[in-house]
Amino acid sequence: MRKFVSGILATVALSGSLGLVGSTQAVAAPQVAQDARAAQASCVKLLDRYNKDFNRYVKVKNTCGRKACFSVTVAASRDPEFSIGANKTDSFSYGGIAWTKASGIKNIAC
């Protein structure tokens, strides 16, 4: 009887330790995704906001070696989304002169 109970306890302890190992692997995966988002967040930088003719523009620079996507944050309006090629600087028109000025940009997933 003692061997039977000790065998059950050993099985429970072993399955508990295996379950603990599985949960640490599951916890490690979101951290990798969070690191990728942090790296993506630093790709697109806002250089300038200006008006030309009857449009509002933002000038941005992509410092990463891959295509990056971003949105222009505009108060009380839907944020327009754009993408920029690798290692490029470009200007994007996000609205007419009657639009609210952009408060900045936000990096998003492509």
C-alpha cells in the first residue's frame, strides 16, 4: 500500500513539475512578441509637420531595414494609416487645411 501511495505522489509531483515547465514556456512567448513590438515602435520618427497648398503633411523617416507602418494621430477624427519603405524619408498628406493638426504619429503593425 505504501508503494502504491508513494508511486501516486511521485506521479503527481512529476506531472506538476512538467506542467510548471510548460507554463514558463508559455510566459516566455509573449515577452518575445513584446520585444518585437518595442523594436518596431522605434522605426518611424516624425521629422516635421507642415502645410502646403491646401493640405496638411507630415514628414517621417523610417530607420529600419524593412517596410514600416504608422498612423497619424488626429484629435476627434479617424487616424489615417500609411506605410513607408525601408530606410526612407517621405512626406504624407493626411488631410485638408480645415482638418485638425496632427499631434504625432503612432507605429502600427503592417
